[in-house]
Amino acid sequence: MIDLHTHTLFSDGELLPMELARRAKVKGYTILGISDHVDMTNIEHVASSILKIKKYAELHPGIIIVPGCELTHCPAKKIGELTVLARKLGFAYVVVHGETIAEPVEEGTNAAAIEAGVDILAHPGLITEKEVENARERGILLEISARKGHSLTNGHVASLARATGAKLVLNTDTHSPSDLITDKEGLSIVRGAGLTIDDFTEMQKNAQELVRKITG
């Protein structure tokens, strides 16, 4: 399993990074992306902590740990600026908390994230066909989510992505140990969105290609 959307105690998750990595490894993960919630008030603080994982990741052989961040409930007009800052600070990849039916995310966030050229647009349940087309053109991965609430619009996202050729990725949005999933569970979620085992394989490949790109 490759999962690029998880959280630790550095935001609203339950585990420290090293424990999350250990639990993910036992679950069968080969690549774990940690993307704690940030905005303009805490981005430097989170960077100073999570980026240390680069130094200690070798303590968990057999799993690649990648430090990213998730811009969450940020004003849409600030997303471009924060994306630039996140990359300057050293985060390997940038996720944006998309417009979802489960939370009152500011309208225009999906469009702003795509315009900023982020790496992953998380659970973008209220996304339009035009925005999906723009994401495809920019190579931005759209998330199929395993998380309760956010997953309710997986079918919508999957349908538009299939129609336009946009690339998808499967993530858990893990906050607690019970949120981590196996490949088998991931496949069930993908099928629930109206997709196939081939789509699941492609989504894992998309995630792997992103990690290869950002880690060199």
C-alpha cells in the first residue's frame, strides 16, 4: 500500500511520526507520506519537526517515509503563496484540503489549488468538470479518499476523472491507527467508487511516480 495523506501529533493525528511509520509498515505499507495540516500560522513549526524524519527514516527499513504537508482551510487567495513557501521550507510534496461536503471549506479552494500546481488535491468532492480538466493538464493527482465523510463523493470524483483522463490517487487521510488500510481494503474502496482493480493498480502507480519524482 502507498498512502500519501496521513497525519501525526504535529497536527490532529494520534501518533508520533515514528510510531505511525511502524504501524504502517506492519500493515503492509511500502511508502508512507506524512502530510500534517498547516496554514500560515504553523507551517514553519511543522516543517522544523517533520522534516527531521529524513534523518531518522532509515530506522524503519522496508518502508519509504516522505514528509509533506496539507494546506487546510486556508483562504483560497493564499494557497499559491503557501504552496511556494511549503516547497521553499523543504516539504517534499504539497496536498490541499479540497472542497468536501463534510466540511465548510472555502469555495474556490479547488480551483486555487489547481492553479497553484500542488501535487495532490485531497477529497475534492465538490469539484467541477472544468477543474478536473485543469488538474489533468497540470498533472495534479485527485484523491479517492478512504475517510468517512470525505469518501461519500468518491464516485463523483472518479466519474469525472475517468471522463477527462485526470489522474487519481488513493489515500486514507489517516488520523488514528485504525485508519490505516491494507491493499485489499483499498481495492474495496476503489471498487465502491465505481472503479476497477486496474484503476487501483494505476492509482498506486501514480503515487509511486510522484514519490520517485520528488525524491529523485
